[in-house]
Amino acid sequence: MRLAELSERSGVSTATIKYYLREGLLAPGRQINTTTAEYDEGHLRRLRLVRALIQVGRIPVATAREVLGHVDDDSLGRTIRLGAALWALPQGAEPDEADPAVVAARREVDRLLAGLGWETARELSPLSPVHRSLVVAVAALIRLGYPWDAELMAPYAELMHQVARRDLDYLETHASDAERVETAVAATVLFEPVLTALHRLAQEEESARRYGL
Amino acid sequence: MRLAELSERSGVSTATIKYYLREGLLAPGRQINTTTAEYDEGHLRRLRLVRALIQVGRIPVATAREVLGHVDDDSLGRTIRLGAALWALPQGAEPDEADPAVVAARREVDRLLAGLGWETARELSPLSPVHRSLVVAVAALIRLGYPWDAELMAPYAELMHQVARRDLDYLETHASDAERVETAVAATVLFEPVLTALHRLAQEEESARRYGL
DNA sequence: GTGGTCGGATAGTGCCGCTAGCCAACGGGA
DNA sequence: TCCCGTTGGCTAGCGGCACTATCCGACCAC
């Protein structure tokens, strides 16, 4: 398969594919001569993943490169690779530790994790980017004056834990060992828009039931 | 309160506040003379909301203007205003109806809503932007070759329905009538990053429990 | 009266995700 | 054998977005 066919089958313009190649999101094809390269089904698959991450998952190109770099890093074990890939995902600003809302948010998040017994999350908490983005989001709610503490978050966390168990069950049944890291990344990034949309639909539905249209 | 104080108390630069005033995200202050305007606590509160929507909720400035416009529209009833505000929220591309993945995704989403008995969502489905973004996200998963049908989504939808019930309970206990629309918008937009972060934390935790660190 | 601050306006900046155009080197069909 | 379309590589440019910097003339406190 050459560039034009890769473009046609993926629906991505040749100019954009060239851009992804330049940015290292897509491995170069097998060079046949100075002016021709051959791409395979793996390239097509990866290209579709890249598009999904960027367009549906709203991940910046630079972040996608980093994440996919970890996915492809054969020098590491599966679990580490996955951890590194997910570690690279979060975006968003650093919390300002001088802000009292941030201090309060951090306290509540730590209390939440303690109450849930999420020991892994607690051990990693000073470092984890996910933990940081949770603190930032909670701090925003507190700053707006909404009471938002560990007791309020706990049931939400339990529900998301149920979601996470389903995610991993899905992973175990639908992905072979070889592709598990890639599938895990896709699942983390692409389930989120689905969850968000279901959340909003559920809000609309429940709101209509309680208060009418 | 004048511009400088509004800036100091909100942590937003005067240049940015001027920009928000220009863009209509913030009502002008009470004009004292040609060169001075007076702002009040309401302006401060709104400014913090705007910042939260844009920075934490990642909503584009133009969308925030539209959403807040609906929140402030006194000519409509509360329910309508809220609906209009939430209607304006979603971002993201239009689905390409010629794409077989999109067709399949739409079919599964419709089956899902029928199975759940979410009649409101079904009635609005051809129009609702949330419905569209769900279709786009599901289509991306299908395009990547993941089996993803109504039966798989249903338990996720039920869980998000439980989340939505909590959201509305929270709204009923923590917001007065007057500020309910504003609170509802804040809740929809700002709970999402919290949920997303909890989701990823739960994934990390569950993954560590199943497979070790 | 004069220095500092105000609101208002305009132009510019930096980043991001492409996109367009050029080039010389092939290579498959007539 | 010729020739024209396509290729990979390269560089430059574009359009949108969220600010940001600067200037200006008006004003007010001292």
C-alpha cells in the first residue's frame, strides 16, 4: 500500500499523513527506493488510532507522540509501558499551591483516597498527574463556593470504580496479549467521551423525569 | 470595586478581564464617569465561573459566551434556559453519515436508548448535540475494530444514570432557586473533569489490584 | 497642575494543527 | 524509449484561538 491508498482507506489527506510522519506519530513505511515507500495494515491501524486520539480524545499531537512512544517501547514490560503511556496523557495547568482552594481540595482528595482504601492511588498521589488534575478540578468547585468534600465524592468514586472494573473486564475479553497496551490506551482515551456523553444524556433524561420538559 | 481590585481578587490580569468584557462574557461595570467603572461581588462571581468554564471545563470562549447568554436570558423559564444552556455546550465535529462506522454507531445508540427506556433522549435524538457526540465517539471505537454495541453500553449508561441522579440531588440541596441555572451549568461542566479524573484513578487502582504494580 | 490610574481601542503574539506548493527521482504504460 | 503521474522530503504559510502589549485621552487625588 502506498501513500495515496493509505490516505484513501483512512480518510486522512496525504498532506496530513506526511505531517504525522514528520511528527513521529506514524512509523515510516518500508522504503522501496528514493521516492516510494510501502505501508501495511499496521500503519493503517495506527493511523486510525492517531486520528481517534486526536479528534475524539482531543489529545494534542505532542502528547499523542509521547503516549504512542511508550506503547511501542519494547524495552519495557507490559505493565510499565501501560503505566508510562497513561502517565503521559493528562493535560491541564499546574495547581497553584499558594491558593487556599487548592490546599483545601488537596486535603479533601487525600481524605477521599484514605476513606476508599485506594492504597495505590495514595502512594502515587504526590506524583501522579491524574491526582493533580483531580485537585485542580475540585479546587475550581471550591473556589466557586460549592461545598465539595470527601464524603460527597466517595459515592462518585465508587461508581467510577465500578466503571473501571467493567473497562478492565472488557480489556481482558477483547484484547490479545500483544495488543493489550494499545487497547488499554484506546479504552482509556476513547471511553471517556462515551462516558461524558452518556452522563449528559442521563442528566437530560433524569431532569426531564423530575421537572418535565 | 474597580478593575484593578477585580483583577487582584480573581487572579485574572486586567488585560484578560478587558478581553472578556469585549467578548461579552462579563457584563460591563456600572459606569461612574468616562474613565471609571464600578464592579460588584456579582462580577467577581461571574468572572470566577468564566475562568472555571474555560480553564477547567476547557470550553471555548465563544461557546462560554453562548452558554452564559442563555443562563442570563430572563425572558425564558428556568427549565428552558437550562436546556438551552446545556444544548450550546457540546463541541466536536459533525458525524459523516456516509461512513459505515457512523451508521453502525447510530444504530447501536438508538437501540441503547430504546432498551433503557430513555424516552426523552429518544424523542430528542435526531437533534440533540449530546446524542451526536455520543455517536461520534462510538463510531471511533467501531472504526478501530472494537466490538461495541448496545448491550455493552447499557451497564455504563445505568451507572451514569446513577451519577446523574446524584448530580440532581446535589443541585436540589445546594442551590437556591435563583441561582439554580448557573449552578446546573457549573455542575455539568465542572463535575466532568472530576469524574474523568476519578475514572482514571479507579482504573489505575483496579489495574494495580489485578496485575500488580 | 501634575502624576498615577482608569476604561477603551487596536494591533500583535505564540501556539497549534494542519495545508499548499515545490522539487528531483522514479516507474509503468504506450 | 519517452513521458507523465506519483512519490517522499522539504519549507513556508494559513487560520483560529486565547490572550497580551501598547497607546490614548480622560479623570481625580493630592
